[in-house]
Amino acid sequence: MRLTEFQELMHTEFGVARADALLADHVVPALGTTGAAAIDAGVDPRDVWRALCADFDVPRNRW
């Protein structure tokens, strides 16, 4: 998944301000770090997206 697609999904699902805050501040248990740090470390944005969706009970059909 491209980073631009990831950002679009985040902004659509959570809203711009909340998505940006979640990415920077929420430690994703499955990743052991924040979404932003995971992406910076080379984790595929798709994996970050799925982990955030699981944490925030996003319906599976939108993963």
C-alpha cells in the first residue's frame, strides 16, 4: 500500500485531525510502537492500517 493511499484511508475513516493524532500518539499493541514510528521503521502502511482498524473496531469490510 502506498503511503498516500494509507493517509487517504486514515483521513476518511477517522477525520484529518483525529487520524493525524492517532498516527502520532497511539501506541499500537500489535506493533509495539506508534503507527508513525512503525512506518518510519519500514513497516508496510497496510499492516499499520490493519492494526489501527483492529484497535478502533473499524468494520472488517473497510480494512
